[in-house]
Amino acid sequence: QGASIVAFDNGESEWSSKFFDVKKGGPEVLRSIPEDHTLLLIWPPDASDMAFSALKAFRGNRVVYIGERRGGRMANDKFFQALETEFSCEWRMNMYPRWPGWQDEVHILHRGGTCSFSPRIDDFEVDEL
């Protein structure tokens, strides 16, 4: 069983994909994505509304977020507040390997419920919620 992937980027990043087709577009394209799809956000830019705007435009129920928690180098407080109040945590795990000093985690969330994205205190291996 596989996955159908449609990747978008607003074109402002210095990164470009040599391995995958990335279409140009911002959060507004998510309004046309069917509700049975999953939103995948990887390392959304710090102090930017991009992740928050994507979350608000997305109509589906499942989000996979890869990055640090609130207070880290990813997204902004509006994004984490929306995750905490509109989504429940299904699963969370540290990412290894990772850059030294970074606290990247994989978060799988489902619309409805609540979830904490408080800054990390401990270094857990796996936290199944």
C-alpha cells in the first residue's frame, strides 16, 4: 500500500528538490485537497505564519508535523496554539539521526481533542499517546 503525494512550496526557499516534483503554491492550494488526505509539514519556517495558514486552510483530519516543539526553531505560537486546541496527539517520537542541538520529533495528530506542545523537558525515546 502506498501514498499519493502532492508537494507544494511557495518558491521562497533556497532549497530545491532534485528528487521529487514540487509544484509552486502556498497554503491556499490546501483548500482544494480532499478531506481524506493528510497534511505533512516538515520544518516550517520559524516566526512565519506559513504553517498556521496551511493548518487553517487544510480541511482534512490528519496532520503529520516534523520539527521542534513550541519555543524551538519551527513555526510560530499561533501554529502551536491551533495544534494544541484543535488536534489530539496520536503518536510522537524523537527523530534520529538529527542535527546536533536540535530536538526534532515526528508528531501524528488527528482533528478534535487537545495536545501539548510545551517545550521539551526530558529526552524521551517514544511517547505513544
